[in-house]
Amino acid sequence: MSTIDELTQRNRTGERADFIGEDYLLSLVERAQEPTDSQLEALIAKALEAKGLELAEVASLLAIGDQAKLEQLFTAAQQVKERIYGKRVVMFAPLYVSNYCVNSCAYCGYHKGNQKLPRVRLTMEEVAHQVRLLEGMGHKRLALEAGEDPLNCPLEYILEVIKTIYSTSQDHGNIRRVNVNIAATTVEEYKRLHEAGIGTYILFQETYHRATYNKVHPSGPKSVYDWHTTAMDRAMMGGCDDVGLGVLFGLFDYRFEVLALLAHSQHLQERFGVGCHTISVPRIRPAAGVNLDHVVKYPVDELEFKKIVAILRLAVPYTGLILSTRERSGLRDELLSIGISQVSAASATGVGGYREDHDQDQDPTAQFTPDDHRSVDEVLRSICQQGYLPSYCTACYRRGRTGEHFMELATVGEIQEFCQPNAIITFKEYLLDYASPATRKLGEETIAAHLAQIPSPTMRQETIKRLERLEQGERDLYF
């Protein structure tokens, strides 16, 4: 029996993911009716309390088609987002280190049958070079990405990559948080990831609909639905108390997928005392070696996508919502106002894709094709122009404000005491070290506006002192 067969067989021996309750969720979708004006008013009033929504209530919101009601939904989502996150937008970038993969995922350019894809795995020297380029763009937070291949990309390799990332710095640049998006694994291996100092462990379900999952994952270790879906349980058992969920919108009915994401988070809340830390909302994008005609059976248009983001923000108000460069720049900017709290910028989706010219178009090793090709500086300037505050903060992770402790602070509003000052301080670092003159000018105006919004005079003064220390050459200051 081959190593791949052994892995696949091992994956079939775990617990079942019955907590998704597929029949129940499908029945909610089928029975849901668009709320009346008075019903919508009541649902929005409840959502504005920032205590979340029940699955049946979410199903009702997902049934909305009326434009005026959708606008009410978007307005409510913006109010909830700004109440909890203020105007902050967290920045990050992906780092792909290996595209070797033994799975046959029908939607992914990394699938093992893709003969057009050059297979690449970075050496540690190449990892360090990619990190220095990312640091040169101002990034402080990375999402580590890799295909699943026990021979060419074992956990030992991932651990060595993490160590290399954290130990690589250039001038004022350093990576302060490495989130990890790798294949589902065992409790023991999650313990090792936790010990390596990762931030959030991320794993996309792709689709929670079992029959669709089986169809788009015909072979490989990932083909076992229950093993994949219960990965977050094992991750939390291994000490990874910040976990990130996500689905790939387009594979199945988005209404079911949204409900399933929430059911998964509820399960984690009930079992471990804390739900998911983040939810990602990728839509399928073209990729070399992938025929999307056979994959995208439930396309999600932009209006539906906006509805998804708004409803998730109302349903899980304290969960970070992540948007990648899969989406066009105008839509990304628009989604900031209705729920998105974290965005990537200047992303390369191929292995070794970051280059001195920052041109990631037409990369033959790319997992998918991005649709927002702006530089980091351009993205930050756009964020500021909309009245938002870019943040490179990683303080909670390094202060131990994670998992249940983070939620305890967040749900009573105390996390805000740290978030606004830390966002200001980390954005100031970017302006001093990396910004173009135009972005620095606008950024300084943005900082002044947000500094005035810090409610505590003492905290405001302490923040001003730290800004002065940054001007004098200090770095990595935070509360």
C-alpha cells in the first residue's frame, strides 16, 4: 500500500461530522421565505445587539431578494462592523511555498492531474528571499499556503519554513504572525504547529454538501469528507485555539454553505468554548489546468456575494471576515463597508511568485488568477480614501489574547481599547518605512483623524508617545 493510500485509509477511521446536520440545513433553505418589512426590522434590531443570530433567522435573511431590503441589510452590517471593529482593516499576504499535491480537487490548479503545472517547492534560501520581498512591501502578517504531499511537503518542511519566516528580517521589516493553511492532519501534528508559534490555523471546507464534496474531491487524502470537516476539532485539541473556516462559493448553493459555516462555528463554540476566529469568503477563480464548466454549478453574482458578507457579519459579529485578491478592486473596496475586516494586498498565488517588480500576472505556478492587481501602497491609499484605517497589528497573538480569552474581551468591548491604538502605531510604521509620498501624506491625515477618536485621554497620550518613538527610530511598539 502506498503512502497516499495509507493516508486516505487513515482518514476514514475518524469521527463523523454529523454536527453539520445537512438535512436540517437544506430544509431551512427550502422553507425560508423573504421576511416581511416588520420581520426584517425585528431581525435587524436583534442583529444590532451584536449577539449573533440563529440558523433559522439567517435562512430568512438569505431569502431576501428585494433591493430595498438588501440595502437595509447592508446598512445594518456596516453598523455592526463599525461598532466592533471601528474603521480598522487588517492587512496580510499569502505565501505559497509548495504546489506539490496528491489530491484531485476539481477546482484547484494544484490538482495532481494538472500536467501543465510546473511543480515547485521552495528551499529555505528561497523562502527567506520571498519573505524579504514581502517585508519590503511592508507586510507583517503572512498566510502560509501549501499543497498536500507527504513526500514533497511533510510537516517537517512546513515547520522549517515557519522557523525561517520568523527568523528572516530586512531593515525594519519582520514578519510577526504566520497563519497556516495546510491540509487536515492529526492532533499530534497540530500540537507541533502550535508549538512552532503559528497564529490562526486555516482550512477551507470548500463545500459542506457531502455529495458535492465527494464529486469535486474524487481521490487523495482530502477526499474523506469527515476527516476534513473534523480537522478544526483536532486543531483545537492540539492547542490551536484560533481557527479559520471558509468555503469556495460556486460549488454548491451559497445559502446552504453559509448556514453550514455557522453550524460548524456553533459546534466549535459548544465543544471548545470558542467558535471560529475567522471566516474566508473566496469565490471560484480561473486556474490553469482547470475546466470550470464542470465545476461551477452554483455561480454567485456580486449582489449575492455582498449579501453573504453582510449576513455573516450580522450572524457572527466578532468573527473576522477575510477577503482575498480573487475579487476585483472596486468590489473589494465596497465590501469593506458591509463586513470585511481583513484583506490581502499585492498577492502572488504561485510558488516563489513574489519578484522585485511585484508583477505576479501570468505565473505558471499559480493556484488561481487574482483579480485585484494593485500594489500594497495603492490598496492602502484606497482604504484611507474611504475613511478606513489600515492595520498591521499582531499584538493580540503575542500578548496571549487568543481563543476564548480574545472573545471574552471582544464581547464586552474591551478589545477596542487596544485595537485602535495598535492599528495607528503599525500603520505609522508602514508610512515611515515603505509609503510613497502621496500615501504618506494621506496616511498621516488618516492617523490624525483616528487618533482623535480614541476615547481614553490617557490611551491617546500613550499612543502619541509611541508615535514619537517610532519617528525616532524605534519599531514594533504595541499595547
